Amino acid sequence: MNLRFVRRMAADVLGVGENAIWFDPDRSGEISTAITRDDVRRLVREGKIRVRPENTKSKGRQRYRSSQKSKGRRKGVGKRKGPKGARTPRKRAWASRIRTIRSRLAQMREDREIDRSAYRKLYRMAKAGYFRSTAHLETYVEEKELGAS
């Protein structure tokens, strides 16, 4: 007995692919007699025709990988694609660095570690790209003894 027609009709009625349709093997004779869409709907209600559960992939490996990445793993040279500027664009790196340096400068001025004139001078130097980081800025201030007197 050929159930291809019933399978195709059931797939259309249930809105899934033909491979997702399951027939009760004990009721194949009854299923083969279905010739209308109403017959198929009745068989679905009776549980003789069902939609197979979706085969889903386990997310375990994905979860493991993302947790390892969040811990800073798997970021070695072999995992990198593209130039350094592609991973963090130069402009974004600069913006982040200059904001940090400028906020530290403002804090130093507020805490009276440096006076206004020193602040202006250091601000201009920061704008010119002189300081690599806040640590570099602080080292420079200590060496040059630009502290407020």
C-alpha cells in the first residue's frame, strides 16, 4: 500500500515537511484509506498521524566554548583573523584611551595633584598622543614634578 499521497496531504495540513510526518505503523491500513483532508485531520486528532519532534542539536559545546571565551581563552594568534585594527578599530581604541586619560587628568586637577596650567599642558600632550595610558601619564607627572605647589 502506498502512503505517499496521504503523507503529502498530512504534511500540507500540518504545515510541515513530508519527512516530519509520523504514521502509526499498526494503523497503516486505516491511514491508507484516507482520501480527503478531513480524513487526515481526523487521523491527526486520533493520534494516528503525528509530527515528529524536531531534532535539535545540543548547545553544550556552544555553552562551553562561550564560557571559555569569556574567560579569555581561545584568543591566541592562531584564532585571530584580519589585522589588529580589525578586532578593535584604531579609532575606537583611541577614543577609549583618550577618555580614560582625560578623566584621570580631571581627577588629578580636582584632587589638587596638578595645578591648572599643568592640567592644560598635559591635556594638550594627551591630545597629541603623547601618553600611552594613565600609568604613563602618572609616571610623567611624578618625574617632571608637576604637582601643585
